[in-house]
Amino acid sequence: MLAAADMDETAALRYMLPWLAEEVRRTREVMGEDYWPYGIRDNEHTLRAFLRYSREQGLAHRSWEPRDLFAKECHDQVVV
């Protein structure tokens, strides 16, 4: 994840946020090291909950699978 590379470097802050180091530490403490996982496999639990809530609340007319959220042309590009 390029955006998060060296985020916890404190010699010269990469981003203009003076409390960045403390916020990164707190975020990792609460959410773990990989707090923005990529791919269907690493997000399956969250995606399934989202899809279930969507169906239960009448926002979706049928039940969906996480893979259904991505265009078929992208399936080989999506980390499964």
C-alpha cells in the first residue's frame, strides 16, 4: 500500500499532520497492523455483513455474493 508507506516515519513527517505518529499508533492498536486490507478474501466478513444488511433493509432486491460487486472483467484483477 503505497499511500501508507513510511507513514510512521518520524524523522521527517511525510504528511502535514503534527499528530500523525500518535494517530497511526492508536489506529494500529485498535484495528491492527493492516487496517485497510485489500481484496475480497481479506474483506469477506465485512462485505458479507454489508450485503446482508442491504438485503435486510430492502436496499437490495436479492442476496448477493461479495464477488458480485465487481465487474466480471475485473475478476482476474481482484485479489481473491
